[in-house]
Amino acid sequence: MPLAGKGMLLTSMNIDVSDEADFNRWYDREHLEERVAIDGFLEARRYIAHAANPKYLCLYSTASLDVLDSPAYRARLANPTDWSRQTMARFKDMLRVVARITVSNGSGRGVALGVVRLRPTPDNAGAWRDALQDKLVPQQRDGIISMHLLESEPELSGATAEIPAARNGGARDWFVLIDGTHVGAVSAVIAERFTGPTAAPFPLPVSVGTYSLMWDLAKSDLTRG
């Protein structure tokens, strides 16, 4: 399975231009390393929008979903650094999703990422999951490395005491991730499989977007450092 672990935290946000330099410095010099160091966290990836909103996206892979409700993680949430507290207070349009990785096909990751946000219901979730098993096949398209499905965990998603995320906005949504070697390949798959006439049985997604990888950090990088 190309994604490490079974759990994932997805966060995305906008930030005012006046705060952007400090925001990126905080992410790059403190926050990613702090999160990856938590027991059960395996890696983190930062992205910037190519054609998407919000502008910034981060994916944190965990060994299991339980890690994102563990004492170690909750202790870190309850005790942010001063820099974290100040930076998180400036987030805009924040989305915070705790999810299970239920489909993960392919090998490795690409520099381009497509994100497709779907909104299933209890009545159609099973059929959608089966259909996505057939749609998320990277070998059928040049330039696509791997494809994944994240199914949100509503009780763990949303705001925390320090993170001003949308508490209930789409807490049961699913997120398809499409890893590719270039944005054109990712965009073509989104159009072909999720927004075009062959998208059935899915309605139009809640949103779609494409992102470019900024950098990633694995637990093994901390050991070497």
C-alpha cells in the first residue's frame, strides 16, 4: 500500500498574505517535525495549490486511526507552543479531517496531487466504495502513480480548542487523493472519472483541486537528523 499506515489527518487553510512568510516558516521549522515526532505518526506532506482552494494542504499519515485519538496526540493538541497558538489563530477557511484510509492503490507518490471531495449518504456509501475500487486504478493512466480513498471519522474531525476549523462542515465527506507526476495527468483523471459524463454513479463532487508538493518528512528523517 503506497500510503504509510491506516489513518490520515488532512488539514487545509488559507492565510493572509501579511502572515504568510511566518506561517510557512512555522510549518517548515517547527510544526511538521513536531507532529511527525508523535508516537504513531509516520510522515507528513505539505502542498500548495495549483488550482484549488484553500491554498495550503497538509497530509499526516498515522499507523492507525486510533493514533489520532491517542493520549500522546491529545496532549500535544492541549499544549501548543506559543508559535503554534499564534499561527493557528490566523488560519482562514480551515478544514480538519481525521480519516481512515480504505483504498490505496499503486506505488509511491508524485509531485502533483488531485483532491476530490465527495459526500456520500448511509444509503449509497457501500455502492460508492465498490465503484471507487474500480475507479482508483492508477495503472490505467500514464502519469498517475497512486490513488487513495479517505473516509472521514466525524467524531474526530473538525475544530479543537486551538484550531479554528469548521466543526461540522462535511464531517462525513470522503476525499479521493490522486498522486501523479504532473498536474496535467491528475487533472485529466479528475475530469474523466469524477466530473465528466463517465463519473456515474457519482454526482458532481463537493469540490476538486490540484496541488503541488512542497516537501515531505518521514519519521526516519527525524532519526537521521
